[in-house]
Amino acid sequence: MTTVTAVSFIDKLSSAWDVNNSQLCVGLDPDVAKFPLHLQNQPDAIFSFCKAIIDATADTACAFKPQIAYFAALRAEDQLEAICAYIHEKYPAIPIILDAKRGDIGATAEQYAREAFERYNADAVTVNPYMGFDSVAPYLEWKDRGVIVLCRTSNPGGSDLQFLTVDAEGGNKPLYQHVAKLVADKWNTNGQCGLVVGATFPHELAQVRSIIGEMPLLIPGIGAQGGDVEATVHAGKTAQGTGMMISSSRAILYAKVNDAAGEDFASAARRVALETRDTINQFR
């Protein structure tokens, strides 16, 4: 078990919201086939690409969110470690959310927590609550780290389970609302939890916000998935106009390069990140 750091995930996130005036979370989903040609054959191409994106967008973001599958599939976990270390060294005020969606229990979940919080030194990790509190409890032992629980995901198939009606606490409600209330009322004892709710369902997003109060929301689904920014912000913001990590990955990472202006991939990423941050702020 690591010692508690001086700054918790929630405190670091709150500071980043304020300092960078941003509710934008920049996702790091490196697809080598979409990299510029000059990077594709380099042995450290993933690190080089992500480093350039990070440097270009660090002052526009409230968090960085590397998706572990993009690294593990290419046996590039060492480059993910290097990327996390780079962010902590160069941009220590910006939290790292490891998007892993882990969902096991007991000793296995304890090892997943060690992977996220020791190996990668992530400030927070996404987890799947399908196996109940047992699948979340090991992460909560790291009281300075964030635990972001899947609730109402942005994919259409999420409705197969998340919208089923359950009889809970004396009333019928969709399963995703039960998850939101469970996390807010019972699991968030250390004040370290957040929820994943997709931008593609603004009505459900508003329902979750009304249930959980000030708890932070990780909101995927804008950009390439087509979520409406204005509807997302109105539904997801707190009374103070914060509380959100609105995630955009592909739209920023693979922004169309303006050849006439001599714009490279990092400059294009910065342009789209700035535009996205400013659009979010317009509706806060």
C-alpha cells in the first residue's frame, strides 16, 4: 500500500478546473495506423505521439485519460508507464485517469488496484460495478486516489442492462440510477468517487446529476461519438458550473491537419482542444 499523497485526486482535479479554466479531459487512445508517417516506424512511436499531444494540450485540460487497451494490445505498457511519469514530472497539477474499466473482486481486484496506482501511478481509475461493492472496495483503500464507476455509458448497447427497471429502496428505477445512488450514498465514504455518464444521453446525465450532487462526472461521447456539447454541459454541470471531465479523444488526437497553414498533428490537436474547451465554457 502506498502512502497517502499530499494532494488527493479530487483536490488535484478541482485545482485543474480552476487553473486551466477547463472541464475538458483529453483522452489518449493511440492508434499507430493513424499516426503521422514519420512516427509510424519508430520503436517509441506511441510515447512520442502522446508526448507531443500532452505538450500541445496541457494548458487546455483538466485531466488526461490514457486508455490502457491501446497500449496493452501493442505490448506498449512500458510506454504507458513513461507517459504517466512524463505527465507527473512536467504537468504535476493535471490528474491522470487510467481508463481500464476493471471489474473483478478480492485479491485480483487488489492487484488491478496496484497496477493502476503503483505501476502507472494514476490519480484515478475507471471500474465496473457489475460484481457489486466487492469489485470497488480494493480501490477505495487508496484514499488519495479517484475511483470512477461506470454508470450510464455512451454506447447504445448500454441500455441492454443499464436501463432495466429495478425495485430498490422502495421504488422502481432504472439500474443506472440505482448505481448512481449507491455510489453517492454508500460507497463514496472517503469522498473519492466519480461516475462515468455518456454525453450521448443528456436526459440521463441530468438525472444522475440530480442524484449525486457535487460528485465529479467523467463524460465521454462528444467529438467522434457526436454528443451535443451544449446539452451535455447544461445536464452535467454543478451549481458552480464545474463537476465535469468531458472527454474527447479521437477528435483531438487525429484532428484534420490544415496543410495550407503548415499545421502539424500536435498543432491541430491544440487547436481542437482549445475550441472544445472554449465551447464547453460558453455554456457553463
